Amino acid sequence: QGLHSLFVASGKLFFGTAIDTNNFDDTAYQTIATNKNEFGLYVPENSQKWGPIEPTQGQFRFANPDSVEAQAQNNDQIFRCHALAWHSQLPSFIANGTWTRPLLIAALQSHITIVMTHYKSRCYSWDVVNEALNDNGTLRDSVFLRVLGTDYLPLSFAAAAAADPSAKLYYNDFNLETIPAKADGAVRLVKLIQAAGVRIDGIGFQAHLTVGGTPSQAKLAATLNRFVALGLEVTLSELDIAHNKLPASARAVEQQAKDYVTAVGACLSVPKCVGITVWQFTDKYSWIPSTFPGKGDACLFTANFTKKPAYTAVARCI
Ligand code: XIL
């Protein structure tokens, strides 16, 4: 038994993890990562982003994400793909270029078309647009918004729909779980895309949560259901629950377990929540401490690959 096999038995499609090729030579890590009962889906943590995959315009580096996909295929795991239009981890030719509207449209469309065609019919889903919103629900500043206005949203989804009819097309963002104004912004974004007659299939709730700062299961489920009501499926796409203070107290460790159960329970309670992906399963490789100094220990396994109370509680609640 593992988290994925338990989740599948509960009617979900997957319980997955972010992973990338820099983790591959760690044998203790790989023992867990290649156990498909534990993790039934991979998403590349970094290697499919625009900067790594198209560092120079028109020159693509597929080797690393191809290796992630190959390991997924070897283990009979689903492959989730991430991310196409995003303001972060952009190559400098995009971020620092002087763009006219037609040239940026061409660059964006060809990036989406070439990358999605490379993985055609092999990605369960693509994060087509990532993190386009500010916490107050307005659209976030980016080269795409500055040059193309809101058109870049339907334009990206239209290019994605044309490139791979079989991939689910997702909008993915953080803090939608915790900030109602941001969820309002995401509802407006979905409606804008739908009003343009363009396909959007799902919302990825990143769910980068904090211990003690996780909304109740009912509130989380209600937020997910706002998007189900728009005809979409939903997923917790990058789940981790960070301690604000390290080392974590025994009480905080228990609270983390409760918060994980709350998040997993919310997905279980929403039929259109297709699955959950954790953003790495071990503290050894979590992005949290380097990005948010002082925070950490956000994963289900310790840095030594032992299961935390959060793991045990999640397995028990599924
Ligand atoms: C993070 C990675 O985990 C880090 O290794 C990298 O340095 C920065 O990006 N939202 C996303 C993810 O959509 O792509 C981010 O991943 C975490 C926040």
C-alpha cells in the first residue's frame, strides 16, 4: 500500500510528486520515487519551464524533461507537465527582449506549440498559464501582460488546445486556497478565457500552505467547488505545508499532520478533484527553505526519508 494506491482505491486518478533529474542519482530517494504505489504521477520540478527548455529562442533542450518522462513511463506513472506561460524562470531573451505585439505573440505561440507537440498525447495535463494573478486578484505584471494585455491568456490556451487536443489545459496558482480575492480573480480569468470560446479544463491549486494556516476542509472544498461550478476539474498541484518556526515543536508536528489531512480530505470530498501532487516528498529536496528563509520541513518524509506523522495521518485518512 502507498498513497497513490490508496488514493486510486478512493476513486482518484493520482497521488503524485514533483521530481527532477537532479534527484535521480540519490538511490534512497529513488527507492521511494519509483514505487508507483506511493507516487503514481510525476511533474518535472523545473526542467520543463521556459528558461530551462528554451534558453535561446528556437533552441530546445528536451533531454532532462524527457528523462523524467522516461522514468515515469518505466514505472507506469502518469506525467503532468509544467509550465508554459509564466512570468518567472523565463529565458532572458523573453524577459529582457524589446517586444512588439506580433513578435511576442509569435514567440509565445511557437514556444507553446513546439513544447506541447514534443510531448503530444503524453501529458495528462499542462499548466498553460501559471501564477498570472496578484494576491488582490488583479493581473500580475509580466512581459506578457505589458505587451499583450489580457489577450495573452486566451491566446495561450488557444495555442495549447491546438497543439495537443488530448492534454487537459490548466490554470495554476498559489494562495487561491487562502485569499478569497485571489480566487475571485481566478474566477474572472476563467470566465475571460471561456468567453473567448477557448478551452480550459482545470485549475491547479498549488497549495503551498503553512502549519496552522491551512483553511478548514469545508472552506477548502467550497473554494474548489467554485471552479467545479464553472465546468472545470481541480487538483492540488504543488502541496506542501511548511513550518514557520524551526525546529518544529512536537505540537507543530501534530498540527502539520492535521493540516495535511485537511488538504487531502478536501480533495477527497470534491468528486471533481482528480488528484494531488506534492512538491517533493522529502525535506531533503524541498524548495521552501531556500525560497522562504526560516521556514521548512514542509514535506511528508524527513530529509532522511523516514515517514513523518503527516504521512501516517494522510495514509490513514484516505
Ligand atoms: C520552484 C522550484 O521548486 C524551485 O526549485 C525553483 O528554484 C523555483 O521554482 N510555483 C510553481 C513552481 O509553479 O514551479 C515553483 O517551483 C514553486 C512555486
